[in-house]
Amino acid sequence: MKEKGLVLLGRVSGPHGIKGELKIRPYSGEPESLLGWSSLLLAVGENAEPKAWKVEQSRAHKSWTLVKLEGCSDRSSAELLQRADVYIHEDELPELEDGEFYLRDLEGKTVKTEDGQIVGVITGLLTGGVQDILQVENNGQEHLIPLVSEFVVSVNEDAVIMALPSGLLEINA
């Protein structure tokens, strides 16, 4: 379930060990991104209401984050939380530095070239590969644009200004 005001961070893959630790796959791809939270919201099942859990400890382990929650003291308890979606409240997100942005905030923005040409509107993101990809639509045509620092000139309230190499838009035509 996706409630307004919540940010989906990852999913519980299952228990880790016998003491109630959970193995969480962070959607950012960075296990460290789930460290340091004092509580997490977990929703078990597609239409479940997220429930707050106090985090006792967390640590990165390979590509996973291992989390111990208060009240989850053994493997059986941890198994009940398998496949739970892991959220935080959006107001708990860290403040951004100048020039930084959250990927989730790009959807709906217009992509323009440095000379003002409108490429289209960001309709989605493809993540998890070597680099994130913007899905940009213009008049029924979709462009897939790599979201790499070499292409991004600036991000403001309404638009993402990009320096695109010649021929990139024609590849998707």
C-alpha cells in the first residue's frame, strides 16, 4: 500500500539468523541508506496499513541491510514480516544540499535542452541498472534518457535542463 506522505525504501527479504534480524533489500541499491533510522514503517501484504517499528540496531551486510526491530526477537517473528514493504515518513528524509534532488521528485517535470527545446515530460524512472534512466514522453513518443551527471545541467521547480549528446533522442525514435 502506498500512503501519501510515505517513502518506500525497500522490502524485507526474510529473516537473517535466529535472533529476529530482518534482511532488507534497499531500493536505492545502497545498504547504508537504511542505517540510522530510529523507526521504520512496515506493511505486510498488498493493502496492509504500515505499522511503526522501533529499530534497535541496523548494519550493512553485502548488498543488504540487516535490521533488528523491537518486539521481533526470534526467527519465527521475523518470518511473519517477510515481503513487507519498508517505508519512512517523507518529512524524515534528510535535507538536500544545493544541486541535489530526490529521484522521486523528478516525475512530472519537463525535460529541456540547454537551448530551451522541450524534450518532454518525465513519466517514470527505470532504476537498478548501471545508471538510472528517465522515461520522457512527448506527443506519444517515449525517450529513454540516462540520468548521469554529465547530462544534467540543473534541476528546478518545473524542469530538468539537460545537455544531451547529439543523436541521443533519435536512438529511441
